[in-house]
Amino acid sequence: MANILICDDDVDIVSALKIYLSNEDYKIYTAFTGKQALDCVKEHEIDLVLMDVMMPEMDGIEMCSKIITDFDLCHTPVVLLTALT
């Protein structure tokens, strides 16, 4: 089973992604701030991160940097979801 973390401050986006990824082969974790995402990474072995760039408390870029340096997850794929151009 793959563990997927979805992190976005928009509840509707998190809900939609969770529906799209609902599958018996995936365990979905959700977070709505960068800090919540970091806490989730501390508690669970995450195989894929889907994350917004612009979030409260800690943006997606800072979150990526922290999970790589603090948790040595440099081989964990991170997909950044953003409305930024």
C-alpha cells in the first residue's frame, strides 16, 4: 500500500484529490498547512506528496526543503500544485 499525503489550504481541492485517489492500494493522509504536512511526514512513511505552493504557516517550497533536509526524503516524489504562473 502506498501512502500519499495531500496538502492544500483549500478544503475542496483536498476533498477532490482524495476522491480521485481513493483506491484500496492507497492510504491517503491530508493536511491543510505546511506545518500539518510536516507533522504527517514525521508520523508516517509517505511515498508521494501532492502539495500546494501557497499555504499558511509554511509554503510548499519551504516544506519540500524541510522534508529533504530534516527527514532525508530526497527520493520521495513531490508534486507541487499551484495557481502561480
